[in-house]
Amino acid sequence: MTAAPGRRRRSPIAPHVVELRRTVAATLQRPLASYYLVVGLTVVLAGLGLVMVLSASSIDSLARTGNPYGVFAHQLVYCAVGGVAFWLTGRVPVRRWRVASPWLLGASLLALCAVMVPGLGSSVAGAQKWFVVGGLSLQPSEPAKLALVLWGAHVLVAQRGVTGVRRLLPVVPVGVLTAGLVVVEPDLGSALGIVVVLFALLWFAGVPGRLLGLLGGGALAAVAVLAVTASYRLARLTSFLGSGDDTLGAGYQSQQALYSLADGGLLGDGLGQGAAQWSYLPNASNDFVFAILGEELGLVGACAVLGLFALLAWVGLRIAARTVDPWNRVVVATLTVWLVAQAVINIGYVLGLLPVTGITLPLISAGGTSVIVSMVSLGLLAAAARDEPDARVALRR
């Protein structure tokens, strides 16, 4: 028999789709669903990062040191330390972080000053922004962002009754000081991350849009001045605008990254099979690891990474909306925006949509301090998820 005229035949997979939606909705309503999502995202992103760092760095590491696993071994150590930090952070009561926030910020500012002292900080490629301890590098600008989030949320929540320009004090001056110390190193990419943190803090703390607009204008003017006062920054900007030398100059990395993405096609060339890692793409394992990922895992792998960070954004904002503590809410929302914005900026300049800034892709790029601080930040999200009212009841049971 044929279907009656005008009546649409129901798809045979429709019942399965409906059932799947019901199952997902029921799962997300469970008390600890947010916590397990944060744990799962952390494990998946860190594991993918280890695979991609090994694939992207083995050839270059073999050529420079004779050991194809040198960069990967360091990344494995950082992930192990970060994993322990994630577990510990997820079990420390969130109120203790608020109490410790002024001390953490003070220590971070002292570290930013100390790294520029000759003999204490290590200079690489003209930038003095690392401490080197036992062969491992530590970058104080990364924990400074986290400390600014914790302390800034503490001050802004405590000053909820303050209005006008006084609402910006003292968070904005301290944020500008932190960014200024990072710019002096020089590291404009990390300074941009601090600016993102500062604006996210103010937004989620309820600072009026008029004040945010004024600050945004000042920030754009400062970025423009910094961009044109250093030759390498100006070269990156002119290359992005289409007037630079894209064959051998500042646009070389961006051009090679696009070639890598184009070579990947739909499904990619396979892990370890990409051509860009053979010295065609500088900094392939850190700043431009997304290009290697797109070449070896294709459009499908690249979209999967985008989906993971989109899921992180949703989970983080979900936790922030469900928490009852105002300080916790501001911290979780700001950390979520910071991590996702960092991923957007990194992927954006790999795709040629933004100027190159040198910001890493969280948990996937090679980089010690960035990996550890990202895991600590996700640990704070996990702690907040465990602190949700329904989650606390479930844990007591």
C-alpha cells in the first residue's frame, strides 16, 4: 500500500533520534553530570594534545637532539603534573581559593618582576619570560592570569554595592599593571589573554556596558600603539592585512599553515604522515599545532576539536549558572571564557582570520605552564560542579 496523499512518511530513524534525545537530556539532569563532563573533556583534550605533540615534534626533535621523543617527554611530564593538580584542585573547597587569592596575586606579580632580572629569567628569541628549572621551563604570565581571575572576582563581588568609576577600582589598575609587566618581557599574546580575563571579570561581575565600552576603546588604542612600535609586530600586522612578504617574511608561518590544512582534506593524511612537520612549518608543535591536526586528521578532526571547545563553553557556563555562590559564579564563567577565547584566537590565526599572536591552543599545544594552568582552571570548574546543590546532596549519599 502507498501512503495517503499529503501524508509524510515517517523516517525509520526518527524514533531512535527521539530516544537518543531523551537519554541525553536525562543524563544531563543527573547531579554530577557537569563534573563528569569536565573530567571527560580534560582527559580527551590532554590525550589528543599528547598525540599531536608527538606527531608534530618528533622529526624536528630528532634533527635537533637526536631524540624524537624529547618534546613529547616534556609534554608528558607537564600533563602528569597537571593531572595531579587537576585532581587536587577539584577537591579543595572553593572558598579556600578565595581566601588565598590576594597571596596568589602578590606572588604572581613578584614572579613577573623576577623573571626580567638577568640571571633569574631565561631569554629566548629576545623575550625574557621563562624560569628554567631542571631543564623544564615555567612561564609566570600563565599563573598570573589565574591569580587575577581569583582575586578580581573576590574584589568585584565584595564591591557589588559600589557604582560609577569606583566599581573599576582596584581591579582595572592591577589588571593593567599585570598586562604591562607581560608586555615588557615582551609577550603581547599573553598580555592579550590578560585583557580577555579582565573584561570577562568585569562583564560577569555586572559592570555597566558604558564603562566596558570606554575601557574597550582604551584597550584597542593601546594594542594599536604596541602593534606599530615593534618591527616584528608591525610585520605580522601588515602580513595579515595583505601587504607583507608571505613567502619568506612574517606571513610564512600563516601561509604554510593554510597549505597544511588544505592538504588534509576531509579525513587527513593520517597521524605522523603530514608533510608540514618536516621543517616546513615552524613551531608546529605549539603555536600552529592546529594546522598539523588539520593535515593529519582532516576536516573531521578539526571540527571535532571545535566541537570539544564548544562543549567546554557550554559546560562551563552551565556550571556558572547552577552555582549559588556569587564569587564562584564569576570565577567559573571567567575561566570558561578565557580558555575558549584562547582556543578561538589560536585557531583564528592558524586559519588566517586573525593576526598571529603566539597564543597556544589549551591542552593541545606543546607548552608546560600553559598545560598545568589550564588543568588547574578545569579543576576549579570541576570543584564548582561538585559544589552544585544537587551534587552536594548526591555526594553526601
